[in-house]
Amino acid sequence: MPPVAVHQVDPTVDQQVDDRESGLGVFLPAHSLVDPDGVSAVTPLTLRVYLRALAADGAAPGDGLLSGPDGAVSGARVLSAAFVQASDSEGRIYRLAPDRAAVVTLPPPT
């Protein structure tokens, strides 16, 4: 599946990426992305955004549970899914550091 959007970001400062075409938003705090060795990214990264509307039968990744800001867990009907991949110019993949959080907002399904 090809990405719906590709964005260049500076991982050393807070980043808010809002993709107009897909409606997806991503907030990444500064220094929140690390390489496989756990080293923070310091050079520009490419974010590839993948977005998928899910089947009407509810086939979705995960367990259908959400945790709110207060920690309360509730059930959810998953209608779409997003995947955001970060890589450097050499193709090295970066992940979210264990002690950091990103915020991803999804558009409502159509």
C-alpha cells in the first residue's frame, strides 16, 4: 500500500504535521524519535503516512480498546487505521522513544 502523504520533518523541534489530503494529523515532540540503537534523531527525517479505511465487518488490528487521557479504558469500534513511518536519508527507520508519546488524529470515515 503506498503512503497517502510524505512529509519532511526536523526531529529536534516539536512537529505538527497536518495532511490536508488525507485529513490525518501527527504531533511529534522534539527528540521523541530514536534509531534502533536508541539514539535520538538529529537530522531531517521523512514521515510516510499510511491511512486505511477498514472493512465493514470490523476486521481491524488491535483489541478494540481505547485508553483516554485519564487512563480510563473503554471499548471502541475501529473504522480506520493509520501507520506513520519515520526514516532518514539512508533509509534507517526511527521509532518513538519508550518514554515519549505522539498524538495521531484520524479523519472520520466517509
